[in-house]
Amino acid sequence: MTDAQPRFLRPLKAPAENPGRTLSFGPEQPLVLDSGKRLSPIIIAYMTYGRLNAARSNAILVCHALSGDQFAASTHPVTGKPGWWDYAVGPGKAIDTDRFFVICANVIGGCMGTTGPASIDPETGQTFGLGFPLVTIRDMVRAQLMLIDALGIEQLLSVIGGSMGGMQALQWAASYPERVYSAMPIATAARHSAQNIAFHEVGRQAIMADPNWRGGDYALSGIHPSKGLAVARMAAHITYLSEAALQRKFGRQLHDRNALSFGFDADFQIESYLRHQGMTFVDRFDANSYLYITRAMDYFDLAADYGGVLAEAFRGSNTRFCIVSFTSDWLFPTIENKRIAHALNAAGANVSFVEIESDRGHDAFLLDEPELFGTMTGFLGAAAAARNIR
Amino acid sequence: MTDAQPRFLRPLKAPAENPGRTLSFGPEQPLVLDSGKRLSPIIIAYMTYGRLNAARSNAILVCHALSGDQFAASTHPVTGKPGWWDYAVGPGKAIDTDRFFVICANVIGGCMGTTGPASIDPETGQTFGLGFPLVTIRDMVRAQLMLIDALGIEQLLSVIGGSMGGMQALQWAASYPERVYSAMPIATAARHSAQNIAFHEVGRQAIMADPNWRGGDYALSGIHPSKGLAVARMAAHITYLSEAALQRKFGRQLHDRNALSFGFDADFQIESYLRHQGMTFVDRFDANSYLYITRAMDYFDLAADYGGVLAEAFRGSNTRFCIVSFTSDWLFPTIENKRIAHALNAAGANVSFVEIESDRGHDAFLLDEPELFGTMTGFLGAAAAARNIR
């Protein structure tokens, strides 16, 4: 494997700073996927924060969500904004980079440097597009394992993530229990619900309805299906918030005007906010990646691999678990998270469950939520103490 | 005014039977809109069921929702399906056409015969498109009042409707209290919430993102923005259901297959269901009408016309009210309906409030819900008895 700069998909804006590290895995290390297909070569783009200790025992893998990336705690190279988990990861923060070595990798199928549908298919010399094989949450975790192996880390002190990141944390604990000392899945589910599949399907149909999508082969044209992707993002964004938060933040307040326009401008603040969310997303995200990653989430059903019994996924596990949900999260509601905690209890695993009071919906896991950070600090502190990490 | 056949927008499928009655109002009877604009001439397409009694005292106005039309209780001329409220309206049913004269009119801005953006603009001789003036819920009610006047009905025994139909019922009671003996707003709100505006905005952006929309001027091209409208409908349709109903009805069941396809086909039943909802909707609905009617709902804020105090909208009203909500309706949740009931109480109005246990979400008002029908039967029966209607 070699270190190389990842290639960002055009016309994403140029990275403003170092886009991170990458590892390349050649033909001798193919990624064998759940679909049965083999992906090779692959590049994994990642970021690290803090220092790996001599015992290599202080590594924490942070797994990103659908629209996240490896820039958990550093300026995003495209948007110039702080990392998506800047509240949580850093010196002295809940995931304390003064103590821990934090790794965050762009998922397989992603668009920030890790091999995905915007990468070049070595067989054709062209962008994969829909020729990219479908990947699953387990495939994402397999790729992460290759990275962790390459970094010489025998056991992760913790795997932490929210939403799709939480799915990965669960999959890590199920597939490689001996490699995971502790896991903290946040605002997630062990299987994607019908309603969540439905919202994803709307997003995919919005992308596919955009004539610039061209069956996924838009790379050659140089014109991206930005309108479709923006609509997909807008629809998804509503599901990340709560009715109460929307009412509190926007209500029926008008945007830059004193009276209704009697037209289709963004009269209401919520409209201009949503339009902005859609428009800025297309600058940093690839439409085909959006299709692939939403599909991976839809396919996620951890119990299905264990005879339909979720507890079997964790039978005999020594991993410590902390499951976290938020009261106003209707995308990954408390009941879905409790289901995981129940299964872990049924499997005799070491598990704690915390429901955090917040009106900020699913997005709460990305926001400044002191109770989340307190929970993290306590959970990671206990794990570190048990592993003699100072 | 004259009776005429409504012109259905092409390429909607040809009506399978009588598309209903219409009334035309000429230049001497313009519709003066909230925007200040005047719309003239206008056509109102409507259906009636049952017979008006000699005292003209047994008329019930049924108001349709966003995607509804005048075919409440008769075969839809485009789809060939039963009327959207066939469960509720008919001989011996809750809204008993053996006793009552039921009127249902396509709203102004609609696409089933009433003047809307697909109508011909008399000033240009071309389809209105976005040249159609924005209409409000109050404008819809004003047009209905013209119809009721034309039918020689002094007072409606009741105005009943769900969702946007409930908004109209509220507006009727507020604007013309002496014309409304009773009102039954179901699964509705006195103002559209930020979240609901957000979902509507996604739908509108999906339509406007479709290049076939052509700034609203698609009529000339003959090609409709069907993909955009289908995506809008899919997104909206999710909001009409409940998570529990989706889980019960579809869960993660696969569609016409035994295993995941590892592709973007409709693997899951919920996907094929949603796609079907989108595809069939475009056969019967006009994309511009969808823009206008969603906008009318967004603009609805009844209290705003009364100094921000909802109770003032009903001060001194003699109308009897029955407010109905459904436990699993998250689009127009119980709390929004209770707010109406509280305002009516504060205004000293005659009001009852019923929350019906159902896991079918917002759509419950359109489905076979015995408790809803029992409530209707009781409420209408009491109103009829008070008015000496047999």
C-alpha cells in the first residue's frame, strides 16, 4: 500500500487544505463484498487526530454518517467549515485527542477520496458510475478493518458513530468482537425501517429523475445532477430535525420580507434554509455516492445475518456497549435503539443505554449536546481506565 | 352562469364517465383574491350527491384535500376508482345522501375542471401556467361561496373536510359564520407548520427541478414534468402514513424476489408501493396545480387575520363545531387540532373534540375508520335534528 492524495470528484470545489491521508490496497488485497464481487484496487481516505500510544491501545474509530466524511475534527477541504464532529473530537473534548488516537475514514462508496462510484474502474478506464458494485454496511466495516490492520492496531479501544456510523459500530462489534473493546452506537438502528427506506427511495428517485444523472454516467458530461441531489438532500434534511425544533427555529417567520409575496419565492425562512441546505450539499457530495450509501443503509438488517435473532449477533461478546438515543429523533427513534440494548442484554453483553432529552431531532448527535458528551466522557474514561490508558 | 363540461388537462386520461357539473361565472362576478388580483371568468366544477330538500336546509359541503377533487363519492373519471370519500359519503353512510344534499367542488387552482393554472388565460389566449394568480384557502372558500349562492343555499347544514379540507371548513366558519350551521374540521390545523411548509417546499423544488416543467410553461410542449411531480407525490405520501403503519404493512419485505438484488431496483415492497403512488398520481394531477395548492396551504394562518388570536376568528359564532384528530397523524397531529378546540372554547363556541385511536397516520381520515364515521353520524344527526331535517 502507498500513501497518495485522493482525487476529489469534479466539479467539487478545490480542497482548501490537506484532504487527509490515504492508503491504497493493491490486487493482492481485494475487498470481497457481500454481493460476492471483488473490488480492487481500493483507496481508503482517512484522517487521524491525536497520537497512537506505544501499546497501540488508545485508538478510537469514529464512523461517519450518510453525508459525513473523514473530516470529523478538521476543517473541511471543500466547505472550509469545521469538522462535522468538531464538538465531540479534539483536545480536552469528549473524544479527547490528548488521550486517544482517533481515526475517521471515508466509507467505501464515498466521494471524499475512498474508492466509490466516482473512482476510475480499472477494467474500463472510465468512472465507475453505476458499474460500481453495491456495498453494504458490512463492506464498509471490512474496508475499515483493512485500514486498522494496516495501521497495526490489534484492538480498537472504541468504535463510535451516530446514525449510519452507529450501524457500522454495531457491525464492527458483531463481525469482529475481539477487535472492539467498546462500542458506542448513537441514534441508530439494527435494521433500517420501512419509513427510512421510503425517504431514501424518494431521494434516489429525485436524483434519477434529473436528466443530468444520465443513468449514473454524468462524469463524462461534466454536468452533475445537482438539482436532483439538492432535492434529495432537502427531503432528507427535514427528517434530521424535529417538528419542535423547526417550529422553534423557523416557525412561520418570513425570510427577508415583511409580507407574503403571493408567489413561489422562498417567503418563509424554513424554505430559504432548506434551499440553502440543498444547494451547498451538491458542492461537496457526489450523487452516485448518495445512491450507494443510502442503499447500504436500506440493506442493513443485522439480525438477518444471525437467523433473525439480533441477540445472536452479540452472543459471547466481551465488548462494552453504550447505546444512546435522543427523545425527539423520529428517524432513529428511541425504540429502535432500545431494541439494540434489549438484544445486547439478551446476549448477556455489557451494555448501558442512555436516552438524552433533546428537541433537536436526529441531528442532535452532531450538535453541542452536553449530556451526550458527558456520557461519552464517562464511557470512554471507564474503558480507558480498564485498559490502563492514561 | 352556464353549465358546461370542464376541460381536463391533457394528457390526463380521458374521463371514464360524467366528470361532474360546472358553473361559469362571467366578468360581472369576478373572484377577488387575497392577493388583490381579480380572476374572471371562472369555472367551478363540482359534484352533488343526494337531493336538496324543499327548505334548502340539508346541504353539506364536503371540502377536498390537496390531491382530492369533486369526486368524493363517485367513480373517478380518470382513474376509474371509487371516490376518495366513498367510505363516508353515500346512502346510509355517515354523510348520508338519503338525508343530505352533499356538494363537493374542485378548489380554485385545481385541475379537475375548476379554473386553475392549466386553464386558458383570457388575456393571452394561452394556458395560465405561473401567470395564474396565487390563491389562498380563503380564496378557495370565496369561490365555494359563489357556488353555494348560485345553488340558492342560504345556510349549509355542515362544512366538512380533512387536512386542507379542514382548513376550508375553518375558514368558512370564520368568514361566513351565518352561512355555516355546523363545521367538522378533521386532521387539520389553523396554520401550516414549519415542517409541513418544508415538505411542501421539497415537493415544489422537485417539480421545478424537472426540465420539462419549463418555468410552468409545459402546456405548449405537451410534455408534463411527470418525474418531478412523481417525486413530490412520493415524498408527500410518506407523510400521510405513520411509521407503525408502514412497518406493519411493508416492514422490510421484499418485492417480487427472494433476495436482495444488490442494485437499485425496487427490492423492497415499500419502494414499489411508493413508485406506484408517484406514477399513478401524474396521470390525474397537474404539476402547476400542485404548486399552487401546496402554496395555499403554506399560507394558511387563520389567526393572522385576527390579530394573531385564533379565538377571535370565531368570536360570537353560533356554528357548532366538531374537531377530529388521529393519534398517529404526525402531519396534522392532535396538538394542532386541540389548538383549534381550545380557541373555539376561548371564543365561547359550541365545540366538541374527538381524538381517534388509529395507527394509519394522516391518511386515516380517508380510510374505513368506524369511529370517525360514528362521530360524523352523531354530529350530523344532532345538527339535522336541531334543524328539523328528517
